[in-house]
Amino acid sequence: MRDFSNDLTEIRRRVSEAFVYLKVEAGGERMKVLEIDVARPDLWDDQDNAKKVNTEYVNLKADLDEFVQLSGSVDDLEVLHEMAREIDDASQEPDLENGINGVRSKLDALELRSLFTGVHDEMDAIVQINAKDGGVDAQDWSEMLLRMYTRWAERSNFAIEIGDISLGTEAGILSADFTVRGRYAYGLLTSERGTHRLVRISPFDNQGRRQTSFASVQVWPILEEADVEINETDIRMEVFRASGAGGQHVNKTSSAIRLIHEPTGLVASSQQERSQLQNRESALKRLKTMVASRIEEERDAAMKKIAGKPSAIGWGSQIRSYVMQPYQMVKDVRTEIESGNIAGVLDGDLNLFMEGYLRWRRANSDS
């Protein structure tokens, strides 16, 4: 009968670590409060608060249930191992091996949670893509990035809502504004903030020359309560006709709203609501969260400078290169993680880079 003691000790240790990063003890106390809140008959009188409470309850319950299940599985495996060892029953080896591998697999997925160290990592995200240097190629590249993130969101079971798309002069897009909704959407998408560089044979060059194009990606968390005041005189409003990805019109009236915050240049749009007034309110909420996040980022950068810690990657700096010719390679310049499957990456296979960035971020924040 094979001795699985070391394997069981390892997964028991990892479950104990999960108890810490899932904050099980504090979560159990919080769950008592949430259970009372979700049972209140007047909960849905305030729908915004009800949604917030319900989301927190569902997420916390899922975490606690998963921990209990994993801990129970290890308990069962330890008992089975002890009994099998006592009677030297080798027939139990396949069940023990499969059980241990199953727990390991679940822990591998769960341990990604320990990498979400940012204050707002659990929140939904606002994402903006803007074409930079490269002319028509940069506009085409921006549309390719929009498709990449759309496919990634679909693969990750996140909801994606297009806020605004500005079409390119000949092809592609000048810019895109969209929201990604799902737990840890912002934490994952922080890996994408910065400039993305594409090298390829330009499909728009009659001489078939190689072209380098750039597009920037900005990401903000959607804060529940953005504690910031914006002077109305600092806001410029534009009205436009709502459109979907690729420019398909979704209604016939110019009800979509774009708000530009003149002091910062931040832009927030909304086209999901039925009226201009509703879209303006929605865009203003987005703008407030973007301004609040910018203030928070500038404050953090100033504190790091005072402490002598350089900022990780600043706004507008190159973070990743996508090379199609003369070879095929996607490489993240921060983590040095790379992939030769550029087609897969552009089809939304971003988890390798996102997880690598989160590990890199944690290592750099600890140093």
C-alpha cells in the first residue's frame, strides 16, 4: 500500500493557506449579518443597496462553501488513507490518487484569489481603448483589441456592455469604451492598462511593408460610491447616435451621451438607457468613478515617490508586444511571459498574461 502522507500534508497545508486568503473567520462573522439582511422583507425597497447586499452574500457564501467542501474532502482522504494503511489495502490507491489530484486542481484555481491584493480588485471595470501611433493600422489594431477583450469576457463568463465606439477614418476604430461586469473583472483587467504594440505586414500598405502600431488601454474600477465632486462647468457634453460594435445602429435617435472632463481629459459615455437624461446620469456616474480612481492613483504614485519606490508601469507606457512578422510572439515586457500562440491570444486567451501580471504585481509590492 503506497504511502500518501506527504501528498496529504501538502494539500492540508494549502487548505490552511486558503483559510487565510479567503478570510474565512471574518467571512463567517460577516455572513451572519448578511443572512439577516437578505431575509429582511423591506430589502428591495432600495434596489441599489439590495443588489449590493445580495452580490456580497452570494460571493461570500460561494467562498465559504468552497472552503468547507475542500476541507471536508481532505478530511475524508485522510481517513481513507489511514484505514487503507492499517489493513494494507492497495485497492484504495486509485481513489486516493484521484481524490488528491482533484483537490489540487481546485486549489490551483482557488489560489488565484490570493493574488487579488488591490482594494478594488473584486469590482466591475470600465475599459477604454484608443488608437495611437500608426494611422489606419493603429485603428485596425484597436478594433482587434476590442475583439480580444470581448472574446476574453465571453470565455470568462463576464458580461460586457459597449458604451461608445468611434469608428476609424478608413477601417477599425479610433476609440472604444466598454464595461466588463463580473467578480474580479477589474483585478484581472489591471494587467491590460498601458500601451499595446503590434508588429505585422500592414494589410493597408500596397507595398506589403512591415508596420508597427500602438493602442492604449485604460482601466478603472466601478466604485459603488465615488466620493468626488465634479464642477459642471468642467464637463463638456456631446450627443450622438447609439451604435453597437462595428457601427450597427441600435436606435434611430441621438440619445447616447459622451461627457468629457476638461481638466483631466477623461471621457465617459453611455448609450444603454432609453433617454438622453438617463444616459447622462449613467455617464456622469462613470465619469465620477474615473476621476476618483485617477485621484487615488496619483496619490498612490506620490506616496511611492516619497517612499523611494518607483511606480510599476505608468500611464501610456508599453506593456506588451504582439509580433506577427517576421516571427509570431506575444511578450509582456513587465513579467517577460511570452506565448507563440498569437492567434489564441487575440482570440481572448489572456489568462497566462493576467495571472503572470498579478504574481508580478504582488512580488513587486512586497519588495
